[in-house]
Amino acid sequence: MQLLLSGLMVKQKGYLRVKNRIYAEVFHQIWVEQQLSLMRPYSQALDAWAISKRQDESRLLRGQALLDAQKWSQGKRLGDLGYQFLGASVESDHQQVQQALEAERAKEVEARLAQERKTARLQRFLLGAIGTALVVTVGLGFITFGQYRQAKSRERQAKISEIEALVSSAEGNFDSNRQLEAAIDAIKAKGKLQQLQGVDAQLDRDVREVLQRTIYGIEELTAWI
């Protein structure tokens, strides 16, 4: 704008040109470029980048600064260095955007992996808890079954003891000539014996013998009467 206001340059077809040949001879291209460089909003960054032999990428423009520079450069002859600077800035900005996107994707992947690991740990915990509960349940089942068998065994033994007591009572009553009481005890012993399965052969013989004796004794007693 300063060059236009000074009358040194005019704008033709969107470009700044020296107004006439006299000015062109006096204000040669190098001087014009020097003046143009002073007007650049990014002149300091460009100079620093040039001094670093175009190696200092921290001097390149990015984001809004790059957009502003591109807007300002429209319709201007920037020179090789200016175009190279803007081109390098565009490439660097693109790389930075790509790196940011890749970093974001990496974070998403890491978050998914963390969630999967968390889910896997929870599944292992649940499986462990279920396994422990199953072991406890099975263990309690065995204990309960064992207690049931013990209870049934004690019940069976109590019935056998009761039958043995009836046999002894029948024999005692028979020896005391109380044949009727002896027969009642023998009949009870026989009835309870029939309710058991797999009884000892000796107990079965004892019950049959005492029953036969008492019945025989009653028959003899009846015969005398």
C-alpha cells in the first residue's frame, strides 16, 4: 500500500508493477524487493529462516499466521526466497497437522487397548470368582453328601441296634417263661428287619431263630392248655 501511495508502483492484473521505465531504472528490482520485504508481516521469520540456511523449521509459519501470509501474498511477486518460505511453511504445517492426527489416532488406539485390558482383567476376575464359587459349591456338595451318608449310616445302625435289642429282649422273656412277650418282641424284630436291605446274615439268623423259638414255645403252651 505504501508503494502504491508513493506513486512508485501501480497495480495491474492483480500484480504490483513499477509505474514507468525511469522509476524502473532508479528503483531497480532489488530495491523493490527490499521494500516489499519490509512490508511483509512475516519478514522477521523469513529473514531468520534464510539466515539458518532454511534449516530452522521453528521459523516457518503455521496455522492462522500461515493463512494470513497466504492472503497477504496474493497478487504480489514474492521472489524465490519468499515462495520457498511459504511453500516450506505449507509443507511443515501439513506435516504438523498429520502428526497431530496421528497422535490423536494413537491416543484412541491406546484408549481402546486400555479398555480391552480392563475388560480382560474384569473377565479374569469374574472367571476366578465363578471358579472359586464353583469349587466352594462342589466342596459344600461333597460335605453335604458326606453328612447325608453319615446320617443315613447312623440311622441304619440305630435300627440294627433296635432289632438286636428286640432279639435280646425276646430271648430274655423266653428264658423267663414269658412266651407271649417274647413272641411280640420277635415279631417286632422281624418286621423291622424286613424294612432294611443288605442286613448282616448273622442278624438275620438270630431274628429267625428267636422267632421260631417263641412261636414253638407258644404252640407248646397252647397244647398244654
